[in-house]
Amino acid sequence: MKTDIKVDGKGILNFLKSRKVVLENSNNETIVDLQLLWFLFAMIFLSGFIVVALIISLFLGCKISIVDTSQGFLGKDHYK
């Protein structure tokens, strides 16, 4: 029995475009706000630097989150 796997490329691209990687300090102030698609491209080419920077920022008490922006931007305080 053969099963076909269909991949929706447009849906995957929309998912990557509608999410953002947000880096916030301990006072909930945004340090870096980067689209997930560009973050993945940066991870491919600069993975060593980004991994070290993320580890250091976590030790300093920063928060890393992926935020869904497809519902419209409701303000910075909405995602706390």
C-alpha cells in the first residue's frame, strides 16, 4: 500500500512569515524582534555565533519566545 505525502509549501511559508522570534530582557523590554524565516536563514549561516549569543542571553536572564503575529499586532504587552 502506497501512501502519498503532500507538503503545502505555501502554508509552510505563511507559517514562517507569521511568526517572530522575540528576545526580551528581564524588564520585558524587547531586545531583538526578528521574523522566524530570517532567523532560520541566520541560523544556517551564523549558527555558532547565534547559539553562543542565545546561551549568554539566557544566563543573563533574557526570555526567548516565538510569537504568532498572524492575528494582527495587539501591542507589546499582549504577549506577556
